Amino acid sequence: MPTLEDIRQAAEQLRGRIHRTPILTSTALNERFGGELVLKAELFQKTGSFKVRGLLTKLLRLSDEERQRGVITVSAGNAAGALAWAARDAGVPATVVMATTAVPAKIEAARGYGATVELVEGDLIAQYERIRDERKLTGVHPFDDEDVITGHGSLGLELLEDRPDIDTVLVPMGGGGLISGVALAVKLVKPEIRVIGIEPEQADVISRSLDAGEPQKLPTARSIADGLAAPVCGTRNFPLIQQYVDHVVRVSEDALLEATRLVMSRTKLALEPAAAAPFAALLEGSIQLDGITASIVSGGNLDVSKLKL
């Protein structure tokens, strides 16, 4: 399990390589939800997503032999772009495995950063493992990896450095990479802080894993919040979520859409539905603001057509 010193070292490695993203506020959202919200705007991060924190950390810690073989990951889109960018920056060949149904803009973003994109059908993880083994590439899991978790922890440190008065952090959840890193970091610095995870009802693998007491795999995971539609909960993420996340809630597809439109209209941020998950929980009343609450807002490449604005 990563330590606070591990996370601090990762943050130092990332310094100057990625952006220190701003914290924004919205009077309209505060009035709507009856509390004080601060938005950690990771949509202004390199490639538009927090994913570069963990994936660049992983890449920086690979051996020369591992880099020379080339790296490969599997992704709905944001991790693909993040690894492609990080690999190009390091001069490492990158391959990303994506579903044929992935958002076209995310496919093109990965290709634009120089990655080889393999579009596949069926079980993405199985296809990723097959291509990795056949080509003898170095696998980089998008969330089930200690270095990736440690890199994401840098976001938690940054958040508390900029706003040490925060008492609650709301984190969108897919396979568990972001929330495990952020929860670990903020709890090690400020144990009394509340960490709440939010996931789609149609892709609730973390809730099911917590209920079962062990990581689960869903037969299907589809959501308008494609960045949260992970079919599995990471085995390395799960114990961190069990230990450091205080509460997990599910949100409906309708609430995700409504929340995305609401936050875009009030803040002018082009966030993905995945980043709107905490606001969907606020709309549905499953989370009440109590004190100063931080929500992590990532962007990626938004498929506006799905929002029917």
C-alpha cells in the first residue's frame, strides 16, 4: 500500500510536467445545493483529465527494458489519451485498446498523440491481455496499479494544499483508481475528512464489490458517463476504498444528464457526464452539503451529441 511519502515523491516527480489545476467556485451552484462547493478543475489538466497523473507516474517508474518494449493500456478513452501523451513525451511507443463504441473524439485524441489504437469488441480486458502477451508489450493498467494510484494521490495533496479548510471530498468512481489515490492522500493528511464516492447505477461495480466484500466484475457496464463504466473493481484499489472511503452512492442516468447540463450552464465548464456524478448525487438528494465540499471535475473529450442540449 502506498505511503504518504510515496505520494509526495510522485507529486514531486510530476511537478513541472503537468498542470497544477485551478480551484473554481460557483455562487449559483452554492445557492442551488445549499452549501459551499469548490471545484477542482482537472478538465484543465494535460489531455483534459486527471488520468495523466497516474499514468505518467507509472511511465516514469518503468525500467529501460520495459519502456523499450513499448507500453499498452485499455481504456474507454481518457486513459488512452493520457498514456499516449505521456508515452510520446518520453519517446516510448504506445498501444491503446479501446471499444469500437468508444467516443470518436477520444479515439482520435489517442491517435493524435501518436498511439496505435486497437478497436475491439467483447471483453476489453481479455483483448488487452491478449494483445499485450502476443506483442510482448509492457502492460499499464489504467487503475489497478500502485504507481497509478500513487500518482492520482497527488491530486488529493494539491487539493488540500490549496484549500485546507475542506471537510468533504466528492469523487466520481469507475474502477477505483482516482478515488483510491485521492482518499488515501487526503485521509493520511487529514483523517477527519469525509470522502464520498459516486458511481452510475448502471455501472456500480464498486458498490457491488463492497457489498460482496471482494472485487467484482460486471457482465456489462454501460452509462452516459462512459469514463465511469468500468466492468471491474481493481484488486489494489478495493482495500483502499474499503479503508478510506466513508460512503458510496449510486446515481441514475437521468440525474447524470441533468447534472451535466446544470454545471455546464452555471460554470461554463465543458465537463463530461463522468465529472457530473457528484452533482447528480446532490440533485437526487443522496448527498447533502455540510460545510465546505470539494468536487473533482475532469473533462476528457466530451461527446456533446449525447447531452441533447
